[in-house]
Amino acid sequence: MKGIYPNIQEVTIIPQKSSQNDHRLGVVAIIVKNPDQSYNRLNDLLHNYSHIIVGRLGLPYRERNLSIISLIVDGNTDEIGAMTGKIGQLADVTVKTAFAKMD
């Protein structure tokens, strides 16, 4: 007995391996308001995506109670988009991404 759906065949999905052409090089700019409250959640999130982060520079802007972080990222657009989407959902955090044109 095949179950309640006898005419449905089992399908195996094999994920495609990403090639170097799928990778994008980009810069992510992050502005954190009230860094004392938001920094731990942001750092945890960035740690989860450390495999696509090539470099990170963070500068406190104490006069305005802000922190400014720039990331150099190298990954596919899905990974980078997932990371920046989660960053953008954090309270008091603004994020923007720019990709380089690579031939």
C-alpha cells in the first residue's frame, strides 16, 4: 500500500552548488542608535553570518550616541539579503547595502 496518495511520485531535490559567479562583493553600512541597547543582538547576528563577512570596521560617534559599522561581504545575494533583512528588523538599527560591479 502506497498511502493515501498512490499516484504521487517521490521526488528528490538536489541543491545546486553555488559557483563563484553567484558570489557578490559588497559593502554593508549599519547605523546603530543607542548602541548600549542594540549591540549584543547585532553582534550575535553578525556572528551567525561570519562566513560571508570579509572585514568589519566599527566607529563610535559618541556626540550623537551612535555607532557606525561598515562590513565588506562576499556571498550570494540570498545570504547577504537574509543577513541585512535580519539586521534591518532590529530596533534602532538602519542598514544599507551596495554591491560592486564585477565582470
